[in-house]
Amino acid sequence: MRAVKVVLIFLAALMLTSCADLQQTAEDLMRPPQLTRQQAELFDALKNALGVSTVKLKYPRAGSYRSAFVLYDLDGDEGEEALVFYDPETEEPSTKINILDHSEESGWVSVYETTGEGVEIDRVDFKHLVSPDRWDILIGWSQSDSEEMALQAYSYENGALSAIGGKNSFSQVEMVDLNGDGLTEVILAGNSGSAKVPSVKLLGKTSEGFGQLSRSFLNEGIVSYSRIQLGDLDQGVRAVYVDASLSSGSAVTEVLAYSGGRLDRLYEEGEENKELFARFTRPLPIPSEDVDGDQIVEIPCMEELPGYADSYSAEREKQYLTRYIKPLDLLRLEPEEAPSVWTGLVSPESGFRFRFPEAWAGRVTVEKAQENSEWRFYALPEQEEENAASKELLRIRVYGQDEVQDKFETYEKVAKKGFHEYYVLIPKDESIPEGMAVTLQQCRELLELTEQ
């Protein structure tokens, strides 16, 4: 009995220690990032300039620069200045921008300060907007009462930070030199204005400096945006692909061609183009993607897999066959008639897609087990075999990092990404129709991991 008590006391101590460690870890995660020596010098210079002993720093949430201290040669003197973002902690929430410059005699010294255009900083970037000889600053701001951000461009000249062009709201942003002139154009997607109208704006150099070059209105059902990507539309024609979500819950890709310094949709809104718009929508948030590497972004088109009227799949979660089709083919042809560059099953939530072998076309359906992340592939009986049973061809199972694995089935691991591991099980069934069976090596080649 004494030994049992000792063990219980020891286990209790371990549990308390573990809880303490977890609490400490959570507290550590809440602390600001540890400053480097240079950042500590900048921090001291900022506090000296403000005449305070503590300052609450603000950090950009996205983009390449995630520090409260952003170093860049803003004025072209071959020496870096520092943009420092901090919270003045006044009654009205805001962010201040302080610019520090460095000299051998004085070290870091505050040379300029202004109030930002928002409460939080979304991103900071540096681009040539109006001249290849000058770096301009792009800062995305966000307000606590709005889901959309606002992008403002600045120039730093004669020791002062000045806004160039107007402030533009956005949900997603992409910056790229579209016409190859050495200057950056800015693409903004969002539901702007009091009416929340979905649109894509193209900003760039204008006769007055920097501003809007074009604006294309999108489908009014769009409520949010997931990403913007650049690609080709055809030989010599660049395009912008905007993935978004509709109020109906479906996903859509809006395609805009770049020509004559403008971005224009492939087709105009209207009753006669409703069918065209439907071709670019899908029930699941599968992103558009350049699947075959030819610089043209393909559109995912989804259709219900066959066999869902059968009893074996009636209680299962509906699965879809996904075909990636080039946008111009979708404009000219019905989705079922358009050639696809990839066909198979895509699971965006589990981060994989599985390409169907050619022999599976129109002859295979898929079930997803409700109790776990497992997909089962079945060969459907031929029409003349109405009473024949479907043959199981393959299982794909996805395990999380801490999930207990099934030890009673002979699953084979084929891939790993992050905290997920991907396994397959190939049933040993000699009655599988000729040409329909797959090997383990084929599964390794047909399974592709995607962004989650």
C-alpha cells in the first residue's frame, strides 16, 4: 500500500509540473518577441525621443515585414532609416509612425513622427511606384470596426513622410510589375464603399503621380476573398485570378485580363452571362491553380460523383469529382465538353488531391467515412451488371499528429506534411475489373499535397 501511495504522489507532482509548464508556455506566447541588440537600441532611442520609460509597440500582421522596427533606405543615401510603429495609448486608439535615422556621432535619433491611417498595421512594403529611382512605402491599415483594410502609399522626401494618391480599401492585395516598365502596379480586391460593391482596382503611375488606373465590378454575390494570383490567359496576355466566396456558400474565381493598362473581366455582368458565371463557381473552396505549370491558371470545376443514389453511399458525405480546366476553354465550351488538365478527388480541408487514372473516368465513386478522415474508392458495376456489388479499389486515410492509428488494417504511409500523415490501403481482391487496380507506387505518384 505504501508503494502505491508513493506512486500516486509522484504522478500528482508530475501533473502539477505539466500544468505549470503549460501555463508558462501560454504566458510566453503572449509576450512580445524578444528584441535583437539593434532593435533594443532603436527602442531606447524611441523612448528617449518620447520622454517615456515604456512604449507599446505595434506589429504588422502580414507581409514580409512583421517587426515593429522596419529598416530600409528610404531616402537613397545608402544608409538605412527605421520605421517604428507604436501605440500612443491615448483615449482614441491609433498607431504612430516614428522615423529614426542613424549617424556615427549621435547614434539613432528620431527625425520625424506622424499618425497612421488605422488602429492596426496589416502590412508594410517598399516598391517603385512613380520612379525607378525612388522607393515608396505601402502600408496597409485596419480599423477595429471594419473587416476591410485600407492601403496608403507614402514617399519619404526632405525628411518628411507624405501620402501619395488616395487611400483604398481592400480585402486582398497583390503587387506586381504588370507591364515591365520597372514600376509596380497594385491590385486590390474587396467590397468597397458604403454599398459594399465587389470590385478589383488596379493602381499605378498616373499623370498626377499614383492612383487608380481601372476598376472592374465583380459579381454582387461575393462576400469575401481568399487570394489574388497572377498568371497568363493566353500567349502574351497576362491575367489576374481572384478566388472568392459567395453569399450562397459556393466558391468562385473571377478572371481579369490585363490589356492597355487596364484590368477587365472576361465577360460582363448580365442575365445572358449567368451561365458563364456558373462555370467559374464550385460548391467547395478549392482554389484555382496552375496545375500543369504552363503559367495559365486553371479553374476547378466540380460535379457530383456517380453512384450517390445507391444505398451504400446514401448516408455518406457527398464527394465531388474535380476537373481543372483552362479559363478560355470554359468560355467556349460547356464544362463537361471542355478538356481538363487534371481530374480527380480534391480535399481542401485535409490538404491533398488524388488524380484519377484514365481507366477510372466515369466508373469510380468515392465515399468519405463520417467517423474519421478516410476516403474509399469504389468501381461501379457496369450497366449490364445491375445486381453486381461495387468493388473497393483504394482507401486514403489522413492522420493528425496525435491521432491514434488503426493497427488492425495494413495501411501504407505514402506522404507527410506538417502535422498530417497520409496512408493508403489497397484491398487484395482478384475480382477487381481489369485495368482498375492501382499499385502502391502509383498511389505515391497520384497523391499530391496541397496548401491548407
